[in-house]
Amino acid sequence: MRSELFFILDGAVKTAQAEASLPKVELPPWELTPSKEESHGDYASNVALVSAPYFKMSPRKIAEILVEHLDDTNNMIEKVEIAGPGFINFFIREERWLMELAGIPEAGDDWGRINLGQGEKVQVEFVSANPTGPLHIGHARGAVIGDVIANILASAGYDVWREYYINDAGNQMQTLGRSVFYRYRELGGEKLVFPENCYQGEYVRELAKEIWEREGGKFLSQPEEEAINFFADYSGQKILEGIRADLKAFGVEFDCYFSERELYRQGAVEVLLQELTEKNFIYEEDGSRWFRSTLYGDDKDRVVVRRTGEPTYFAADLAYHLNKLSRGFKKLIDIWGADHHGYVPRIKAGLRALGYKEDTLRVILVQLVNLLRDGVPVAMSTRSGEFVTLREVLDEVGKDAARYNFLMRRSDSHLDFDLEVAKRQSMENPVYYVQYAHARICSILRMAEERGIETTGCIEKSSYRLHLPEERALIKAAVRFPEIVEGAALMLEPHRVTFYLNEVAGLFHSYYNRYRVLGENEEETQARLFLINALRVVFRNGLTLLGVSAPERM
């Protein structure tokens, strides 16, 4: 409905310009958003305010001209008001809200699906943790954010591909191999000082024990570097298997696990460096080769080949992004930890040097998670290897609570995750609050069916008009679900869906506690049943977008 209203208002701008009521100039983006207060209508636009400097007229005068040129052929608008310095407030007819509500149960699983993307190919790369240890809760937040962004984009009409980039070709893999090999040597009776720069976790001991039980002590007599290569490959593969299993239990699966080693086997890094050299973006200094990233906004140029002749991580990462684009993806979305914020400009600079637009790559930065237990911080130390793993969180609170709680804040803000709150079967647990709303509705609908009451009547022909303020609020909330999906897709903000579901659940619980759905008046009962059935669709589809179950009984 918002899209239709936007089209009407945009048409008014074009008509006024065609008739010379307004100058023919190109305008900046303007907004049409739900009004925050009911007295201000259903939607409000700032088009008159943002266009005033371009039209060189007062915002109120522009608003008056636009209102005169509105062409509401579908009789959608009840009235229009100009407010404050020039906001245009739209009031939508009650019949239109009911017509939109009537379409929700019929749409079913498709309610909320839109064609914003028109099939455009988008790749979402997320998690991409080094296979040097199990996933911790920081990885978990990035995993669910990436997964839900992919869900939202798919629901918005994009052709989405999920990918995990395996960093399996760097020094960290040798460090992993060395760490496990040293623990293996300890199992063989050797006393040694375990290096501080090796991986300290208990999982390293477990891998060493696994190899000892399988192979015995045969590697003790091998040259160290040869043994380390085996330990690195074996341990990396085992850890990756565990990562994949943990992610699957978390409801996250990928279309592709792409190996960094494959880039080197394909010669992709050499091809990248050759292309940048031919375009004069590479120069040599102090024995290293540098990329002129300052030409595209980076704060300094970056090394792509070290003095040793070894390509840097940056060179490999840029080659990987070029590989993505060569596969036909029109947009790339990366989910990174917030500590990688300084890395964004150089990757974007590299893509621009290769001829791609600034908006080809969008990077979502994910802030840290503070793990609590009844409000008390849980100590975590990666240096000692004593970190809380994703698997531990899943075992304690379950997939639904874990996913939902990781989505309770914007990705770029810190998140407090309280394990005890996430486990509670009470209204203070956000996921329980929303799931219980869905289960309550399912219970009411079952009760109605048991009493032989029709639950799928025609709401538009009902004599009961769902006139209560709470009912009107619920109708508008249900109808606006596709707008929530659109906004979340455009801004890549999955928390918008979570906030929305919590808000609608609050409206429903308040309504349920105050009014009887199954009352004495038959038409009133059927109208209210139709309303909550539409809400059931909204809750189910919204939770599905988040990868969270919608239980029918709780």
C-alpha cells in the first residue's frame, strides 16, 4: 500500500512539473513513512521540505501544489493534511485497510514477499571464520545476521547465494598444525614449553589425542615441518567439519564453502596483480609491491606482495571478490566483525580500480556480544582458549532463543545476551513473547473450530467493522508487514523484523487480555477471528524469516 501511495505522490510531482506548476528539476530522495502518531494520519511525506531548495519555494506552498495534483484513481485516500513546516499527511480509507487485511490469509506463506530485487543475483558471504578453532558467540551473531539478511533478500525478490570463505592458505593454518603437533609430542612423553603464540584451547589437545589414537607415534620421527603440514591439514578439516555441524544445528547452511587455496590453484591472485599492474595501480617500493588505494579514498596505499614474494591477505581477498563478480553476482554483501572496519576502504578501493561501482560491495559490521548470566558478565578469554562456543550456547538455550536474541539489536551496536533470560518460558524472554502470541492465536482458532464457528469468512462484508482502536492498530500492523520486509532489505537491517514482531506481539497480547475473541455476537466473533488469523500468518512468516519456529502449542 505504501508503494501505491508513493506512486501517487510521485505522479503528483511529475504532473505539477509537466503543467509548469513546479520547475522541472531533479529532486533528491524523499521519504514516505508510517506516521508516528495516529492524529498525523497513516503515512507522512517530507517531499515538500527536501524539494524546497530545488524548487526555490516554501515547503507549504509546494505541499499545496502537490495535494492539488494528487490522482487517487483507486479511491485509496480518505483525506490529506498539510502539517507543520510542510509535511504531507495521508489518511487511508478504512475500507482499503480491510481490503488489504482480507488478502493476508489468502496470500499465506507469500504474505511479505515482494519483487524489489527482480531476480538480481546477490551473494552474501558471512561467518568465514578461520578453521583454527570452534565457532564462538561472536561468530554466532554474524552467522544469524548473515543468514537472516539472505532470507530477507530472497523474500524481497533477489536471487541469493550464501557463501563461506575458508581462510585455509595462510600462516594461521601452520600455527594450528604446530599447536596440535606440539600437544601430540607431549602425548609421546616429550616435555616442552608450549609456545604462547600457539592455539591454547582444549580442542587442540583433543585433536592431538585423536591423531595419536589413530596413527600412534609415527610422526615423532618425521621432520617437524613435514609433520606440521599433515597436522594442519588434518586439524583444519576436522575443525571445519565441526563448524559446519554447529552451523547446521544453528539453522545456517551455505550454498558453497569456498577455499582460499582454490584461489591460488586457479592462479586468481596472479591474474589480479597482472590486471592491476597493467592499469598502473601497482608500484614497487622497498622491495614490496604496493596498490595505489589512496586514489580511491583509502588513507594509505597497501602492500599486495611482500618482499619475500608472498601475496598479502589483502591481495587474496581482493582476488576472491573479483572471483565472486566473475560468477555473475551483481551485488556483494559481506558480514564482518566490527574490528575489520578499517579493511572496508581498501577492498572498495580495489574493486573501484577494477572498474566496479562503489555500491557493488556492501559491508555489514557486527559488534561484539557481551554474554551474561542473570545480569552478571560471563568471563571469556581467547588468549587462554577459554571462550564460550556456539555449540555451548545452543545446548543451553536452543536454536530459537539463540537466533532471536542475537537479532535484538542493530548489528553495529553491542549486544548483551543473557543466557538465563533466553531460557525462561516467560514474557520477559523476547522469543517466547512472540512465539506465545502465535501459539495463543492457534489455540483460539482450534477452539473456534471445535465449536463449529466459521473462521474464514469475508471480512469486507461483515457488519462488524473492527472499529476499536486496538483492532485498527492490529490491522495496520499486519498490513504493513511487506513494508517491513522492504525496509529491512533496502537497509540490510534484520533487526527491523525482530522489532516489528515484538511490537505486533505487544499489541496482540494487550488486545487478547482486554477483549474476548470468541464472544456472544456471531459477526463480531467472525470478524475478530479473521483478524487474528491474519496475524497468525504475519507471526509465522516473520518468524520464518528469522529462522525461528512458530509453535502452535506452548
